[in-house]
Amino acid sequence: MNLWFTENQTDNLRLSFRVKNLVEFRKSKFQTLAVYDTVEYGRLFTLDDFVMLTEKDEFVYHEMISHIALSCHPKPENILVIGGGDGGTIREIERHSRVKNITLVEIDREVVEISKKHLPFVACGFDDERVSVIIDDGIEYIKNHKNKFDIIFIDSTDPVAFAEGLFHTDFYKFVFDALKKDGIMVAQTEYPFLKGDFIKEVFSSLKQVFPIVSPYLAFIPTYPTGMWSFAFASKKYHYINDLNPEFTKDFAEKLKYYTPEVHKAAFALPKFVKDLIE
């Protein structure tokens, strides 16, 4: 058989995976969900035909969205994750013994269910007793929780449909209020090569709310263009000056991408990315 899954990344750009078989396809009230077994990247999870993760390279995204902030905050006890229903981000957060409580707010129950059924390499994150899963709209949830969290991770899908509101100034103000006085927010912010205008708008909004803001980069082969950006936004702690390598030392050998050296290098931005945010 010659079966392929193709993601239409833009009107002019596609990425295709040779598929062994379709594991499961289902529709929720929010989106379509599918899991495939691929030849090159192992298990593949998609939402509305967009790649969310693959078994082979998911560690890059999940390590880099998580360990940057957790390596800067000296006392990250209460953590909130908006989105991230596959479990990969909480899996990485759980490596930090200093974390006491992890609240994951996912709008679509089906994402959690399909991950637990077919994606054990990330869904293992749900097994930790520190995790509480709430099925709710992240925007509504965060409005009602002020001065509560040390770090908030926005592990969202692309900025379309129900996720669009997670990228606006008003939402960042809600995040700011939900953080404690020394809190940090991290969010995925798409790909600089083709989403420059979007990234410019996001960082302009963040700078209106947080005193310390910077993008940082990671390289994920199955995401559009391979170069992916994240936002670090902090009330107090600096992304380089407050980096403490001791915070990942106990489990450093288990990581595949993140190191303290990569942490620093991720903020060394190409000029065209700098130009987007200055």
C-alpha cells in the first residue's frame, strides 16, 4: 500500500508522512482527532488535519516549552497548563520535584481520552498524583483565578477557532493577574519564517503587559518550516540571568534536547526574528 497523510501547512506548503495505518479517527464538538502509525516518525497525532505531535520528535517541543521557565523560577510550586491535553508538557513538568501541584485545563475531553488510549509516551504525564485535569475553557478558567500560579504554560493549538483568544492582549492580562508577584508565562507562538506578522503582534501585546519578554527558538522537524518560537514573559525573573542549571541536574541524563547550554542558545535570535519584535 502507498498511503500518505498530508498536512497543508499553508496554501503553498505541504508536509507528507507515509502511513502504515490509521489507528483511530473521531470527531469532538470542537475538532476532528486522528492517530496514525507512520513509517518515518512513529505514531502521529493530528487535530483538524494539523500535526500536533509525532512519537519521534515530540520531545523537542515538550522539553522546550517546559524546562526554560522551570529552570529560572526558584520556587515553582503551583503550575497551570492551558491546553496540552496530550500530556507531554505535564510529563516534563513532573520531572521537577519542586513542583507541588499541576493543574491542566483542556477544553476538549476527547484529546485527553485519545492520548491515554493511543499515545502512552506522552499520556504517562497523567499518572502523577500532583496532576489535576479540568475540562473547561482555559480563558474562562483563568479569569476566575487570581494571584495563584507560579508558572502558566499556554500549550495551545494554532491560533484559529476556539484557540484564537489565547493570543490576545486581554488574555495576557488575565494571565498576568493569575500569576503570583514573581510569576512566569510561557506560550507557543508559531513559526517565524511564515508567521512574522502574527509573531510581531503577539510580542507587541505581551510587552504591554509584562516587564520581561523575549522569544526563544527550538527546531522541530515536523512543525512548519522546522523553526518554532515560544514566548517567555515574566514579572521578575530573567530568562538568562536567573537560569540555574541545578534545577535540571537530577534528571539531565533523561532529557533529549534541553540542556543549560541550549537554554542560553535558544535566546540567541537570528536577526530576522529580532527585527520582528523590536
